[in-house]
Amino acid sequence: MRNFKRLKSSRPGHHGRVRAPDWWRGISPRRRLLLTSVVLVVVVVAAVFVATASRGTATRTRDEPGAVLLVPGYGGAKGALDQLATRIRQDTGRDAEVLTLVGDGTGDLEAQAEVLAGAAEQAYQRGAPSVDVIGYSAGGVVARLWVAQGGQPRRVVTLGAPMHGTQLAAAGGLLVSGACPLACQQLAPGSALLRQLPPIPPGLPWLSIWTDRDEVVTPPDSARLDGAVNVPLQQACPGNQAAHGDLPTDPEAQALVVRALGTAPLAAPAECVSS
């Protein structure tokens, strides 16, 4: 009987209105206003969160090719990457931007990763459905740092990237006092920064290209990365003479980059692809 009365009290009245529950009518008007305001704020925040999360997921996981960001190597020089960016624009019709690193490109690689993060966010805001990243030399380590920090590229291509450091950086710090800035120190084999880098996320398409004739990244196969498609140029083109500084402009390396920016699964070439 008591339950029946409780149900009856919440049924529409004679004028079609629903009466408020007894517990609500027992609350003071001021407290009702406070509770209503809190509920509204929670609903609005939840709606914004869901909308933002769903928009971010749709933007960053879609397989549609979008913007291409090129990250320079140690020192931040852009000339060679500008040529590669021009080739990408001509062959794919996509936007390709060479980033300007903070300072002179010899400072903290984690700060360089923040530059990449900012550029990626700007690309999304301009309407890019996805972001591909090309990292040359130390720029490849920057790309890996960005991914480790939560960056979500569609694909990554690295060129001569010292993923496990380079003996040249270690020698530079030993031979000349003060001649090895922070980025140089971070690129020494076994550095704290390199040791803390996690594996690349499973399923992220990543192509690592290098040359056996690399005189800057020593040993050259420091560019080898677990989980990536690893391609030394001489594997498919035994006569290739590209050195480290030639990688962004070498015809074979450029052809591999352009092919990797497509939608087909990444794979090591069985023969030269530039001819």
C-alpha cells in the first residue's frame, strides 16, 4: 500500500503535469538550484568530452593520406629535405612541410618533438585527415619521441636515423670538451634518452631506410628498428653510392619514400624502385 502511494504521487495530475518526487519537494529551493546547476555542468562537460574524443579518434586513425611533415636532422638544415618535399608534392599532390626546429637544431630532442607535435596539431586543425612523418637523421629519433609521447601518425619513414645512437656523437664528446651539445649527447649510444624509448606501437606502419655507406651514423645499421620495415639501400640496389648526406636527395631513397606514403602495405623492395 505504501509503495502504491509513492507511485501514485508521481503520476500525472489532473492537468497532465508530472508531480516531482517527494524527496525533491523536500529540498529547499536554493539547494534545488545548486543541484540543478551541478547536473547541467556535468552533462555539458561529458558532452564536450565525448565530442572531442570521437572527433580526435576519427581525425587521427583514418587511413586517408593527409599532410606530410618532414623533420630535419641534427643542426636543423632544411635544404635537402626541401628537395624531397618538392618531390612528394609533385608525385602525390599532398601538402609537404619541412619543419623549422627550435634554436639551431642541436638542443634537446624532446623540445624538437614538441615542435613536431605542434605542427601535427596545426595540420589537423587545417583539416588534414591524417599526418605522415618523415624523419631524417636525428629527425627520425624526434619522430620516435613524438610517437612515444602519444603522437598518432598514419605512417612514419625514417632516413639514416640513429635509433641506437652513433659512435660519432660519443667521439665528439670525448675528443673536444664542450663540442657535443645536448642533442649530440642524447645521440650517443646508451644515452638516457635512447634507453628510455619504448618500442614502436604494434601495427604502426614504419619504414626505416639507411645506407651502408653512412659515415655519420656509425654503425649504419643503428637505423634498424624492431617492428619497422628495415631497408638498407644496398639490399635492393647493390651499386647505390649514397652517403648519409645524400639520403634525402638520392633517387632510390626518394622513390622508396614516395611509395611508402601510399596506401599499400609497407614492404622491403626486391629490386631498385627508382628506375
